[in-house]
Amino acid sequence: MHHQFFGFFIEEWSSIIVISGGFLSALSWVLSKTLSPLKYAIENLTKTMQEIRKENEKRDKDVEELSEKFSEHLLDAREIKTKVENLEHKVFSWGEDSND
């Protein structure tokens, strides 16, 4: 006496299970071979992006420090310019006073 389940005999069910298992194993192998390079590429891209982010943060810090130094030098230059103008004014006005 043969038993049926959903219209298939036990021998047919065992064949379906074996064929499905083989197909799924082959599919798993193919996917692992094709997706592993993609996985490594994504990991490499992530690492590169992290390095770029660190470099950008360092450059931002350097730019901020240089901006502060530039502002200090600009103030020094303005102060020197003012001193030179005052000195020129004194020198040239002194020379004019003596000609009178």
C-alpha cells in the first residue's frame, strides 16, 4: 500500500527533497563565489571612506588654525601700517614746520 501526501507518493517526495537540496546547495555556492568579491569591495570602500573622513577632519582643524594665525598677522600688519603712517606724518610734518 502506497501512501500519498498532497498527491505525491513518498518516493516522489524524497526525490523532490533531494533535488531541491542539491539546487539550493548549488545556488548557495554560486552566490558565495559571486558575492564575496562584492563584500570585500564594500569593506574596502568603507575603510577608504573612514580614512578620508579622518583626513578631512584634520584638514578642517588645520584650516581653522591657519585662519586664526592669519587673523593675528592681519592685526599685526594693520598695527604696523598705522605706526608707519604716524611716523611718516611726524617726519614730514616736522620737516614742514622747520621750513616755515
